[in-house]
Amino acid sequence: MDKLIINGGNKLYGDVQISGAKNAVLPIMTATLIVPGNYKINNVPDLRDTRTMIQLLKIIGSNVQYSNNTLLIDTKECNNPHAPYDLVKTMRASFYVLGPLLARFHESKVSLPGGCAWGPRPVDFHIKALREMKVDIRLDKGDIIAKGQPQGNKIHFTKKSVGATGNILMAATRANGVTTISNAAMEPEIVSLCHFLQKLGANIEGIGTEVLIISPIEIQNNSFEFDIIPDRIEAGTFMLAVAATGGKIKLKNVNIEHLESVIDHLNKINITTNLDGNDISIESDGEYEAIDMETLEFPGFPTDLQAQWMAVMLKAKGNCVIKENIYHDRFTHISELSRMGADISLKNNIAYIKGVHEIYSAPVMCTDIRASAGLIIAALCSKGETEISRIYHIDRGYDGIENKLTSIGANIRRIKS
Ligand code: UD1
């Protein structure tokens, strides 16, 4: 397994091109299954997860080509509505095929995802909503067997869920009748999925709000081109990295509106941000006060940047708390950060952080995609050489992270094994 070796202490200077958003491209790739056709998708990040999704689309019968960040997907010959455990267990987002397969074939067999590194991640909202759409669902040997054309209905989620909103949106595009989703997720990736589904032929009202009304697609085939939005989590990770190390970087190809809560938090600790169209510059001297933060659904501070924010707060002046409201157990990075000298205690879903003068290098291991990014930020600020193992987690969600960091002055290298 590959490792990253980081010699901390360098300030970061230069420009970084932000890639397309992982969490936007994955559901959109599955949405190409809904209507047989040829789809060209641009700005696709080169990630383990996009490659896993390509494999899954091929198993279902799609013809997929991927080069130069462009995907060509032909879904005309698809005939196997089955997502096997081998793929679903390596990437939970595979579960996104459930809605599209039901939409197209009125049947599907999708392995039930298990837990993950940050605790149980149920799919009960997806299943309850599909049952309310009169889909027959049963569990057989770990697979969800779903049958029947979804019927339009009024679906209410008791809690906002990105995945359940996406799956039900896609099932609804070929439902019999109109579907209304209330308390829908409002994340930019859901907005982008809605735009793709509109191009596919669905009529969707309320895009970007918590009530979505979906009228089904009438056409039988389609073909078009679509651009993936910039990855706000990758952008946020680089913003937080330079806040912690000090320096000045410009991020190119970002959507500022997707990053407002991160910018607000950085401004509160006196880190300068300058916005210029699709670019944002961040300047920091690496000295700042601690402030409290809690994760919330969009437009709040994203849970996918919680570990990275924690890494920034390790050496802040004073004490602070981080409250994790989305995934109460998403704290596996704390024990690794503690190995680097962090002073953090955890009570339920609240982490209490006391600022330390120095972060030390230590061998640490990645536990999930974003926890890994937190370890990288801590290592970039530490004294000495840090070895980060199990970096396949990073490769799932960050396109060429060590190349991008090297280009702005970080001392980081990959050891292949
Ligand atoms: C997506 C993102 C992930 C991000 C998360 C929250 C993708 C591929 N992944 O994950 O990076 O961290 O949104 O922004 O886009 N819940 C249930 N039952 C369900 C579904 C969800 O109880 O059936 C709960 C979850 O346990 C969690 C909350 O709802 O507490 C939000 O989860 P959800 O938005 O569904 O996350 P994902 O879509 O899995």
C-alpha cells in the first residue's frame, strides 16, 4: 500500500486548479442509466471512486470511456440491473444506482451497504420512501431486491439526507405521476443533479430549496454534454491547509457561493480571502485564535471539512469546541491527531480542543477520505517527517493531491509499494 511522506514547516504559495466535484459526478454517472443514450461528462476528477463507478456502470451494461477528465457513457445496451457487494462495499455511493435502475427497468438488485469507518450509515430513508412510491422491496442474502414502477407520491424526509434525496429524485424521473419531496437536501451536488435530470427531460420545481416537485421524463432516448461543478470540499481543504501553514494561494475554478460558510469561519479568525469571479485567494501568517464550529447541512459548515478544520484548530491560540451534527461518530481522526501531540477530548458528538504550541511528526494512518485530509494538514504544520499510511482513502476523493501540494511548495512525496 502506498504511503505519503510529509516534511512539515513550509508555507504554501502559488495557484491550484480545483477539480470537478466527486459528490456531484457520482450520482450524475448513475443518472445516465435512466434514459438510454450517449452522454459526455466534462471536468470529471480522476479518483478511485469515479473509477469504481465506471466499473459498476460497465457491469450494468454501459459502454464507458474515460480520458482527459472526460467521460463518454453509452447506456443504450444496459441490461443487468444489479450492483454487487464487491463494489458497493468499497464505495457506498454505488447505492445511488438504486433509483436510476428502478426508473429504467422497474426492478433492481443492489447490495445493502454496510457500516463505514465513521459508524453506522443507514439507508432506511431511501427504502421507506421507495415503499411509499409503491415499490416492492425485500432483503435477500444482503441484497435489496426492488420491483415495480415507482408511483408518484408526497415524500417527506424526517432529516435532510443527500443520498436519499438524490435516489428518490432519480426514481421519480420515471414514476407514474408527480412526486413531491419535502425536507430535501439543498447541497450544491443535489442542485447539480437536478440540472442534469432537467436536461434528461424531467421537470423539476424548487431546485435549491427543501421542497422539490418532479414531473417525469416523457422521452425514450437522449444524448447531451454536461459539466461537473467544482469540488467545494477539495477547495475548502486547500483553503484550510494554507490557513494553518501560512502563505498565500489562489484557487482557480471554484464556486464561491458553495464556500460561504468556510470563508466566514476563516474571516472570523482573521484569515484574508479575496474573491475574484471563479478564483479565490487566501492569505495567512499561520497565527490565529481558536473559535467554535459546528457542522450543519448546506449552507452550514460541511461535515466533509470537519477533520480539516480540526487540524487547523490544533495550534490555534486558546480553546474551542467542534460539534458534529451530521455524523455523531465521525471522529476517527482524533486518535491519529493525538499521536501528533494534539490535545483533544471527546464527549458524545463534541470535541474539545486545547491549542498546543507545536504539532509533532509521527507515523499515522488514514481512516476515511476526509480524516486523511486532516492528517495531511496537521503534517504540513508539524516539525519533522510524518509518514501517512493507508492513503488509498485519499485517492478515493482527491485528484493528484501530492502533485497539487508540491506545486505550491509543500514537501510531500508518495512511496509506492
Ligand atoms: C453524502 C456525501 C458525504 C457527506 C454527507 C453529508 C456523497 C457520495 N456522500 O453522504 O460525503 O458527508 O452526504 O453531507 O455525496 N441518514 C439516515 N438514514 C438514511 C440516510 C441518511 O439516518 O437512510 C442520516 C445519516 O446517518 C446522517 C444524515 O442522515 O446522519 C445525513 O446523511 P446523508 O446526507 O444521507 O449522507 P450521504 O448521502 O450518505
